[in-house]
Amino acid sequence: MASKAMIVAAQPEAAEAGARVLMAGGNAIDAAITAALVQGTVDPQMCGIAGFGNCQIKIPEKGIHTCIDFHGKTPLAATPDMWESLIESETRDGFGFVLKGNVNDLGYQAITTPGSLKAYYEAIENFGTWDWADVVAPAINHAENGFIVRPHVSFWWNYGANYGRVGVDERLKFSRTGAAAYFNKNGNLKKIGDRVKIPGMDETLRRIAESGPDIFYTGSIAEQIAEDMRKNNGLLSYEDLSNYSTTITDPLKGTYRGFEVATNHPPGGGIMLLEMLNILEHFDLSTIGHNTSEYIRIVAEAMKQATVDKEMFVGDPEFVQIPTDRLLSKENALSCAKNIELGNKVNVERVGQPEPKDTTHVAVVDEKGNCVTMTHSLGMPSGVITDGLGFMYNGAMGVFDPRPDRAGSIAPGKSRFTSLAPTIVSQGDEPHIILGAPGGTQIAMGILQAILNVIDFDMTMLEAVSAPRFSSTSNIIDVMSRIPTYVTNNLEEQNYKIERSPLTFGIAAVHGIRIKDGQMDGGADPGHDGVALGM
């Protein structure tokens, strides 16, 4: 039977919660936010009410197409030079710094003002059909019962930190709540199949269900947060919480082979996606062949060009003047494509800036064609859980440059650049692909390849998200182990450096829905634990 509605999420519990909403008559927005709140209870280092993200909503019959940007903002108490004397080294991947005491990476000073809860509520109030309390109810139920550790959760706990960052186990045990919830009686991290119940999370969600987000930003929870921050020398304050607002924008739009591609504005990564698609439109990729040596060379060079331009020009638009029109012009794309045709290599001056991959995604289409695609995250989580509240705070301060007078320097109210790029591809007014991904700096690269797979190679969504991927955010081309060496040997003969991952899946974790000839098919990245559910 053909599906009339569909939800894809990286956690089966979240996908099921959203599916139940759709089956009960809720719309795509109701389902997406229900799923997002459940994600924060069953995968609480990937996202949560103290995180950040971006959400794109399309309601065709009402002519609504909008983005809610809810990136975290640097607390007002922060100053550009406050950590300059603490620098020990740059992380090996170039995305962040190791400071004395790890103050930017672990603990109370690592936290930016969170936006997730406010965005969830605004989405429901403005575009949903269900009452807020009913949307929160499934998350409360999961928080009451706890969650079973799934394979990807365990993988991240054990292998999620690198390049000089504090280990995930240190984050999980940083607070009394975390130490009690995530470790067994012997002091060892819980394993796949073990149950985790986080004290206080269910009660916090009940309070939020009853009072809405005001309790978190200006009410009693805000006061609890502010008091905990004061006691522990945190930067976040009651003033930061009470002043926080999301940013509502029209999507950033481009075209690719006659399709409209709508994605997010900076400080998100949508601008990189559109620039790469503009360049690749000049190549007959289907004739060149999927994941051939020449295909990888061409796409990798487009990735490198977008990386160079991102690092030079893109940041928080409130603080950085971004030449969007020039970067996304067809003239710029043609010039870049000609260089690639000539065999010229783009030089990325320094190793790209991979972010930690602790993020998650949900995509929904309902029977009326309403679409939601949302990526949300904690960054590299701070480890902080205020006694009695249950949720972990984001750790997004860790990626700022502690040296003043640089594009990535700390400034009060500033948001970090992220690669979050929830995207909707349409043919005319009809949505065709609704997708997004977690995966740090690789997000745009994973989404790019999924779009190419669907449009240029006519793959189903499951085929598109399952095909082996590669990435080049430096002068190195990273490939997953399922790409054969006889393909990459040819690239090495052209003096490309290849880094072969031991993993079979990676380069983001793309989740999406394809609508073709009125029929839906969905794909949840096999590298995570998720599922696509149609109904």
C-alpha cells in the first residue's frame, strides 16, 4: 500500500512517536516536534532542550515556506580575549582549541544560550495543530521509563571524542546526575541493551508541558539554571535566557537541473550546499558514472572550493559580511567548473575543520504534503546537568577561536558557524526530496551526495543514503571503506592523498524522504539506528 505520510528519524523511538502523531491526525509539524522531543530523551547527547539547530517548514496549500534558526548564542559575559592566555594547542582537526582546564570544552563555561526549546514551541504554535502538552507527552513517557542503549549510542559514548577533546565518558560523569545515570555499580559505562533513566528529566518535561518555554527562559527553570551557573562560574545568565530569540527567515534558495533547492542561511551550512550544486550542474555526472574516479575528483574539487569559501567568508551574518550573491552566482560556478575541467586542484590552506558528529535529524511529510526537515544538536555536549533538571547543556563554546580579532573569535551574542543544512528540493511547487543529516562539518557533503544520487542517478531515498560516500574538506579525500581501492588508486596516481576510513558508513548520516510520481519512499542512514516509517 502506498504511504500517504512518512517520517524518518535517527532513533526508532522518535520515528514511532512521530508516526503515532500522524496516524492520530496530527500534521507534519506536530509529528516532527514530538519526535524531536523524544530524541532528546532517548539520545540525550545528540540533542535536547538545551541545544541548537535549524528547522525548515513548507506548507504548500498555505504558501508557507520558512526556516526557524535557533543556533546557540554566546553569553553576554563572554569577551574576545577571556581565554587567550589559556591556549595550549589547536585541536588536531583544526576545529577548536585545547585550553588549560578544558574550560571551553567541558563544564559550565562551555555552554551557549540554548535555542531548541523555544524553536520547538514556536513551530507548534505557528504551524502545528496539536496542543503543546500533547506534543510533549510522549517525551515525558520515555523519560519516565528510560531508554535502552542502542548500538550507535554506545558507539558514540566509546568513540565519540578525538583530536585532543575531552572524552565522552568524562562528559557523561561530569555531573552527579550523569555519573548516576550512565554508569553501572562498578563504575563502567552502561552497554548495549542496558537501560538508562535520567533523574529529573521527566519532571522537567512535565513542567515545560504545563507552562510552555517561558518557564525555561524567564520562569522557575530559568532561575534554577541561572543559580547553578552562578555557583559554578558559568557564563550563561538569566539575562541571556530571557533575551534569547530565534531567527525566522525565508529559506536560502538555488536551483539544480531544474529543481528548486531550499536550505538554510548562515550561520548554517546551506550556502556550501548550493555553491557545490551550482558548480556540479556543469558536469554530466550520470554519464561520468557514480563514484568513479573522475566523479570523485570532480565532486571533491567542488567540495574543496566550498570549503575554502566558507572558511574565508561565512560566519554569523550578524557579525560577518557574507558575499552570498557572489558565492552563489552562476558566473562563479562556471569559473570554478572550468578550473575543475582543466584538472586544476583547489588548495585548502589548512586542514578542514571537522566538527564533532553529535547531532541528529528528523524529516516528515504528512498526507497534505506539509514538510518539515530539522537538524538539531548539543554540539560537543558540555557534560553539565543541573541537579534535578535531567537534561544536558550544549557545549558550543568549544569551537570558538580564543584569539581576538578573527572571524571565529568570541563575541557576546554571536553564533558559531555550523554545517547544519536541512533541505527541501522541489519540482515546481511539489516537494521532491526532504532531507538532512547529522555529521559535523561533513553534513553538507553527505546531503550533497544524497541529492546527486536521487537526481542524477535516479536512486530511491534508501539507495541514496546507503551508497558509500566520500568527502574533501582539506587537500585530502576521505573515503569510506566500501569505495574500492581500484577507484582510489587512479586518484592517487593524480597526486591526490586518500584517507580510507575503516568504517563502512560515514561522511554524515543522511535521513530523507523522496516523493516521485506521488509515491513516497524514505531512507534512514544505515550507519545509525534510525528508521523510515510510512503510513
